[in-house]
Amino acid sequence: MIVSIETPAILFPAITLLMLAYTNRFLALSQLIRSLHQDYQTINTRKIIEQIKHLRFRLFLIRLMQALGATAIIFCVLSIMSLLINNKNLGLLFFISSLIFFLGSILSSLIEIILSTRALTILLSDIEES
């Protein structure tokens, strides 16, 4: 397979836009954690502690998403640099590595979205029961 310089160059903006979305998810989650922390200071309940444990795992997933995304960008840049110096095999290897890290980042994001949706469903059912 022959990879031209345009191939990893097309992937580069997609990864950076996804990183921006990940940062927004992190900021929203950190705001939620701060809010739960304040609630915990006033109302020390087991439900809040369980939510915080759940959010800790979601934070881990967001860190993983960001780390894999950043690694994908690095390999994408290495691929572009390798192709610029006419090292096609190394460029292809870096590009494939970039795709693998990008896929891992997206899969981590999917898991985090599923967990987020479950948490919202639990909150809605709690409201419906009241």
C-alpha cells in the first residue's frame, strides 16, 4: 500500500477536533464532580459516594481518550515527517499506529458515553419514582 502525505494530513484535523470534544467532556465532568463534592459536604449520603466512584471511572476513561488521542496525533505527525523525507515504509507504519491509537481513543469515548447515558437514566428513574 502506498500512502501519500495527504492521507495522514487528512486525519490530523479530525483527531484535533475530537480532542477538543474530549476536553469539553472533561470540563463538564469536572464541574459535575465539584457540584457533587459540595453536595457531599452538606448531605453526606451513600448515593453521592457511589456517584463519585462512578465518575472516577469516567475520569479515567476521559484521561485514556485524551492520552490515546494525543498519541494518535504524535504518530500522525511522525507519519507526515517520514513521508516528507521519502521514507514510505516508516510513514505507513506510523500512519497505521496513528489509526490504532485513534481507534482506541474512539472506543474509550464510546464506553464513556454509554456510562454517561446510564447515569442519566438512573437519575431520571429516580426522579420518576419520587
